[in-house]
Amino acid sequence: MDLLTREYGALHSISGPLLFVQGVRKVSIGEMVAILLPDGKERRGQVIEISERHAVIQVLETTAGLSTTGTRLRFSESVARMGLSPELLGRRFNGAGEPIDGLPEIIPERWVGIIGSPINPVARDKPAHFIQTGLSTIDGLNTLVRGQKLPIFSGSGLPAKEIAAQILRQAKVVGEATEFAIVFAAMGITFREAAFFLDEFEKSGVSEHTVVFLNLADDPTIERLLTPRFALTAAEYLAFTHNRHVLVILTDMTNYCEALREIATAREEIPGRRGYPGYMYTDLATIYERAGRIKGRSGSVTQLPILTMPDDDITHPIPDLTGYITEGQIVLSRDLHRRGIYPPIDVLPSLSRLMNLGIGEGKSRADHRGAADQLYAFYAQGRDLRRLAAIVGEEGLTEPDKRLLKFAERFEQEFVNQGSEERSLEQTLILGWKLLGLLPKERLTRIKPEFIQTYYKG
């Protein structure tokens, strides 16, 4: 060891993206390391484990050319940090926070560790303002609230990116002249998918208010573990230092979890469910819990993570653990997609746990909660009757049941299937009451009589 530069040589062993070095003293978890190759090139690494025998360093770039002889390590005595400045807006970075847009490095106003600090629960402000997305299935039945984390559960080939892009174009806080800043973090997506989002930012005119972090499918897998943390560090800075409302898109969290499993396998850890590490819940929580609002600050961080459910299995560990941490989920339906319905959002398994905090009199409309409950109930009954009709035939149903069956069909074709049209909340509720008019007034058991008197037109 060189006492002046804290350089170490003679790697003990290499396992995939991990380096094992013995005799290391006074290093810390998360410390950044410069990996000096024999040919003079330099790569980045991070300390992820320390024991009496050795330190484990995770290589954050390609491992080509690494060997146990001739490679030296220089420890930085600092964790991964990011330079922050208002100049972040309009810029593009790779997954490790380096500019890739041909422009110079930003001049930082401050340096901050990318791991972030948990928001003190006492300092957290209760979400109370709904975000109008322009999508009836979200605004009407699964309302998004500022400061919420609401993931989109998709399947392979389903239009999750189109829905996310539409929300970015249309999102607004009703009653405020609010312009959202957007932080977009891509993890392991294809160049085509990345180009789609970048093109959407350009066409919708939000590029100047967007910060992009791109880790593409051919970029180092391990870099994916840093990408969301760089993105959320930028989002927190814009929200809580410069009082911006920030929408964060994280796609695809499934690729992030695959990278997490790859590292766990290389470290020979005991696997949990389906080979994923047992600490995946905790790791995901360190990302999702960085959404929210802080008392005394007008800014907010709202997350829309996108994840692809393997085999459309909502019980898979990734969506399952995500659902435990986040405040609901938007679930896409392959059946609706096959029938040409867009957006193919299945409202029955979808949920927004913070919806009640952002709706009601003075926020959306006084009849919102009751109308949403009644629409949900009728649609659920109609879906059940559709399965029954497939067995006994529609002629075997009673007249009231046939009305519910018709309601379910009209609900999907008119309420859910809105295409690229943007609807205000007022338009969504008008359409909802129009559909409720298909059924007799006495069946509206979930709505207060005064609202039925005002809005029902049977």
C-alpha cells in the first residue's frame, strides 16, 4: 500500500463485476474507487462489502482487461456524489451521471451523495393535491396525488411507455399555474425505447424542463444500480431546493432488479424468492421512499416507476414487493390491449391508496368519491356476469343482469378507451354519470342522495 495515495495492488481474485482485495484498511461502504489498469486506463468502482479478510469492490463499467496482476486500486475516501445546479434542466447524462449530450460538465452549486437521506417522518407533509393526468381511468378511479409513488405494472409488449409519455404531456395541478420538471431515468432499455421518450420530450416542448439519465441495454449492467439514485438526487434538489414539482419516471425497474440479482449471485449470497436477494425489498424501498413532500417546502417529488411483470405475473417478487412499498399501482391488461382498447388500464386490480387525500369538495368535486365507488362496483359486477354468460349464455341472464353486462361493455369502450384524447376531470365525471344513467336510480347505493338528485340522468 502507498500511504500517501492509498493505492493498493495485487488483487486477490475477480468474480464477474466484483474485485476482491486483501489488506485494505480504513475504507467505508459506498466509498468510490479508481481502478487503474496496466495500460493506464482508469475505471470506476465502489466498495460494497468489508470483512476482516478482504474488501469487495463493484466495478461500475466493463470488466474487459482486468486482471489480478498489474491492476491497482485508488480509494477516494468519499461516497458516490453528484454535482447539482439549476443547469441540470435540459441536460442528458449516462447512468453514472456523466454528460452524454456533447455539452460541458455543469458547474455545481453543491455536491451531494447519491444515496440520499430519508425524509424525517415528522417533516413529511401529507399529500393533498391531485394531479390531473388527463386519463379517465386514473383521474376518475385511481387519482394520482402530488408526492405519491404510483407504479405502472406492465407486461411485455403493452404500451406502458406510451401511457407514461401521455401523462408527462398532460399532467397538471388544477388551479395552479404549475409547470412540472421531469426527471427521466432509463435502466437497461433499448435505444428504440429511449429514442421514443426523447422524441416525446421534444414534441411536447418539455425538453428544457427535463433531466435525462440513460443506461441502455448495451451499457454496463452494474451501472443500473446507480442510475435511479442519480436521478432521484437531481429530483430532490430541484424539488426541495428550488421548489419545483418534479415527476420522476423510472423505467424499467425489472431491469434494475435483474442487475441486483446479478450482483448477489456474483457475491455468492444465499438467494431468496426466484433467485433475487433477500434484501431486495429494502433496496427498492431506498428508491421508492424518496418520493414525497416536506413541510415548509412548496416542491414535491412524484414517482411513476414502470416495471414489466415477467409472464404477466403480478405475484412475481418484483411487482409483489413494489406493491408493498408504493401507494398503489396502475395495472395494464393484455386482454384490453388485444381488443384495441387504449389505454388498456384494468381498473379492478389498480389502486391509489392516497386518492381520498386529493379528492372531494374544494379539491376535485364533492361527488367524486361516491361516483368512483359506484362505477367500480358496477364494472366488477358486469365482469363477473361476463364470465357467467360465457357458460350459460346471455339469454340465461335476468334483465337487470343484462343491463350490468351492457354497462361493463360501454364502460370499457367509452370510459377506458379514450385513445390519445385528453380529458379534464369534469369531462371524466360527466362521462361517468352518463354511464351510471344506464342503470336504475335505486341501484346507486354508494352515492349520497343529494348527488344523485343533482347529477343522475337516467
